[in-house]
Amino acid sequence: MEIIRLENVTKSYRLGRQKVKALKQVTLSVEDGVFLAIAGPSGSGKTTLLNLIGCIDDATTGKIFIDGVDVGDKTANELADLRARTIGFVFQTFNLLPVLSAEENVEYPLLQQKQLTKAERKERVRHYLEVVGILKYAAHRPNQLSGGQRQRVAIARALAIHPRIILADEPTANLDHKTGYVMVRLMK
Ligand SMILES: Nc1ncnc2c1ncn2[C@@H]1O[C@H](COP(=O)(O)OP(=O)(O)OP(=O)(O)O)[C@@H](O)[C@H]1O
Ligand SMILES: [Mg+2]
């Protein structure tokens, strides 16, 4: 089954008088369960593409379907809901909340999953902190962690919601080869 579909998607940014065409007519189809890597030089539009698939930004032209749903028809609230249930995003710049501990950062999106009891939620958080090797640093805030440790908290946060889709933007950029390999296997 097709989980992601893009049809002739274009994204332009306007900065003052300058217009940047970040994506030009992208058509893409991704089946459920597929592991896909997108490679390209800096500035080629990789993050832009992930932001559109992750419903964080909208396309200038073209259509995007997530799990069969045309995201162009949805309100901001509906998109937030779709994201919370369907998409785990590992951002290039992590986007951890600075005032929350590693544990609280992973727990935060789970608060929306009302079917989980508090005990189940805490257990889920600890499990994912453990699999990314950060359990020992559960109480640390992001500024008390190394870049690679922050990256692993971001990976734990994305995995913990059990999303249908994981979007990971250069998720191993701050990791050594071995840790990076383990993280990619986890996401697979
Ligand atoms: N919010 C924005 N406003 C204006 N221009 C932007 C914005 N975000 C991205 N761009 C431009 O769009 C183009 C694609 O950027 P993008 O961040 O998608 O590239 P990338 O492939 O992820 O690069 P990198 O490998 O360096 O992360 C670049 O020319 C960038 O300057
Ligand atoms: Mg990028």
C-alpha cells in the first residue's frame, strides 16, 4: 500500500525580491514498509522535501497524499493530528525543547496518545531511551548533552510514538560510524 505520494510538487521560497525554487516538479511514491534514502548536495532541497512530507510546510504547487489523505485539504489542526498519529520526525537541528529533560522530550508527543496509561507511557519512554543508549542521561536537559546524544534523544522521540512514517533528516550527522549504523537499523 502507498503511504506517501507526491504529484508534481514545487516549493518556492521568497526572501525579499529573491525567489528560490527549492523543489521543482517532484513526483514520488513510497510504499508501506520501504526504507528509502534521499541523497543530494547541500541546498538541493532534501530538508524542504521532508518538511512537506511531514506536513510542517505546504507545497507551492502540486499535491501530497499521506496514507491516502490529500494534505492540501486539511486544516492546521487536522494536520497536527495527522502528524501526531502518523509521522515521527527526526529534525536536522533536533528541535528538542530546551527546558525539558531528555526523558520529558521523548514523553511530550506521547501525551497526545490518550489510550496510553501514565505507567505505559513512562515505560515506553524508558524503553526508547534505553535502545538509543541514553537512559543514563534521562534527567539531562539538551544543553547538558553532546550533539550525538541530542540526536539520539530526537530519534527516541520519533520512534516512541510508533509512527507509520519516520522522516529522518541526516539522522547520523552527529554520530560516530558504529552508533550511526545502530540508529539506522533501529529505524529500519
Ligand atoms: N525558510 C526558507 N526561506 C528561504 N529559503 C529557504 C528556506 N528553507 C530553505 N531555503 C532554500 O531552499 C533551498 C533548499 O534548502 P534545503 O534546506 O531544503 O536544502 P538541503 O538539501 O536540506 O541542504 P543541507 O544538505 O545543507 O541540509 C536552499 O537554497 C535554501 O536556501
Ligand atoms: Mg537539510
